[in-house]
Amino acid sequence: MKRFNKITIIGVGLIGGSIGLAVRKRRLAKEVVGVFRRSSTLRRAVRRGAIDRGTMDMADGVKGADLVVIATPVSLIPIMVREAARHAKKGCVITDAGSTKGWIVAESERAVSRRSGVFFVGSHPMADSEKTGVGSAVPGLLKDAACIVTKTGRTSGRALRAVVGFWKALGSRVSVMSPAAHDRSVSSISHLPHMLAFSLAGSVDPSDLKYAAEGFRDTTRVASSDPELWADIFLTNSKEIMSSSRCFLKTFKAVLSALAAGDRSKMGRLLGIGKAKRDSLYEKKG
């Protein structure tokens, strides 16, 4: 049975395209419409099977949609919410796939009016890939992935249930929390690691790269991500990233101190703590 008559995806890149592929594969909507600024991308999305049809006209794309998913760069999301809400029908629910939530949710909740009957609920599907573009989209990207849905004092219960149900229907593991709690959590497990990967890759002497093996590739994989996209993410969660950075520096300085002192016992203990935490992540998943 179809859960939605029409789902509109604004931004049909890697995440938007993967959402569209999953929705169509699972037959969650009668129609999936993509909105994008380039007709060539929309044609490619149709050929990939990510959307049924595409349009560059927001009003046409959003008209009659039950659910609108915004998968644009972070800095554009509130703008897209405001524009989509202008053309959405009463009862439409708008959500997003942005990697920060505090700023996005605050701005987006201001962009929708209770009187219009249009609702916003923030989301963050934690689908990890350094690739970009609809050509890299895959229908299983969200399956078994964590997805955080945010709740505030302004969140409609009906809209929240619809968004949680949507991500679960795509196979994601959904958690509901406040935007502030989201930003604190992802600063440590996503934002800071990306910042460190970019910094490490940027600090290496180019002449040494020819010797790089799997350790360097694994550690810096996400440094192949879109720099402009991640600059937006870092700047819209700067307070929490700075806090996480201080925690990281405390641990890193302890490791450096053990190194400078030649203290093998302390070094082993510190490295062991890191190993245990990482191993526990995959033990839980296994």
C-alpha cells in the first residue's frame, strides 16, 4: 500500500537520489518528483530511476506533495523550506537531510506558519559516503543507517510520526532527540572526524603520498568529500565542534606526553582505550 501520494525531493544528488531510489524501490509513493537547479541533473535522475519526473520550478514540484524532503547543502535548507512552504498544500510535512540541526531547525520553524497548515520536522540520515552526485546514489544507502529526527516544543505530533515512519520505511534506525542534543553528538562522531581527515590530508608533503597505503587511505577517506558542503556544516555547528575539539586535544596531548616521555605503559593504556571504543561499535553492529 502506498504511504504517500506524492513525495517531492529538493536536491537530487547523492542523498536525495538515494532517497528517491529507495522510495521507488519500496513503493512508498505513487509519484516521486525531483526539484533541482539543473535540467541535466534532473534528466540523469530520471534515467537512474531516482525520480518519476523532474522540474526546475519549485511551485510545480511541491504542488500537491504530502511530504517534501530537502537534500540540499546545509546553508540552503531554510531558504528551500521557506520557498517550498509557500507552494505546499495544507497538511504537507517538510523535512530535510542536513548534517546540522540547531540552526536549520530554528530557521526552518520560523519559515513555516502554523496558520498555513504546513509542518517542518528536522532529520539527519547518517548515511556515510565521500561520493557526490546522483550518479553515485544507491537504493540501499539508508538501510540500517542511523537517522536522527528532531523534536522541539513546536513540533507537530502528527508530522513527527509521519517523518519517523518515513525513515523507518526506508530501513533506517531512527532516534528522536532535540536539535541541541543532535549537534553535540554528531560533532564528535562525524563533524570533528571529517575536520581531522581534511587537516591530516592537507598537512602531508605531496612527495610522501606515493608511499601511502591502506592506513592513510582509511584515515583520510572522508577528506575526498565536497569541501564546500563540509565548510557549511562546520560553520553551522562551530560551537559544538570547538567543544569536541577540546576533548580530542586533551586526549591527543596525553598521547604526545607519553610519547615525549618514552612511557610505553601509559601509551599502551591510552591506545587501548581508543581501540576498545572503536571495537565496541562494530561488536554491537555484528
